[in-house]
Amino acid sequence: MPKCQPCLSDEIKEIIRDNTHDTDINKLLDTVPTCPVGTIMELCLKKKRTTSAYQQFVSECMKKKNIKGFGNAPIAMKECALEWKNR
């Protein structure tokens, strides 16, 4: 799977340069790769992982237990883990 390469089109770079006169920003723009034709901007945001069946089960189990305070959470978590193991 190819890695994402962040980039800006020449048009976007020009708009930024026209609206700012900060030399540091202009130097930074020079380091940003130019996108291929047709691509305006590529940000390469990280995608959130999907939750596993175990995570979904534990989440639902913990919500059902209506825990008040952190003191009861470890006990409830152990119970949920046992329920998962026994299913």
C-alpha cells in the first residue's frame, strides 16, 4: 500500500502567498511538494481503526453495569473479561 504524500497544488500555494507576506510561511510552502495535476490538496489524515468484537462487547458490558466512580471499574472490567471468555 503506497504511503500518502502530503501536497498542495500550485494554485493553493499561490493563493496562500498572495494573502500572506510572512517569509517563514513562504519558505515552508517551498518545502511542500506540489500535487499532481488534478489534485488540489492531499492532507493524509490518519484513519481511525475499527473496534474489535472484544472491544464492542466490553464497551456494552461496562455500560450495562452502571459504574459509579473508578473504584468499581477494575472489578467490572474483570467480570466483563470473564463473560467474554465464557461466551
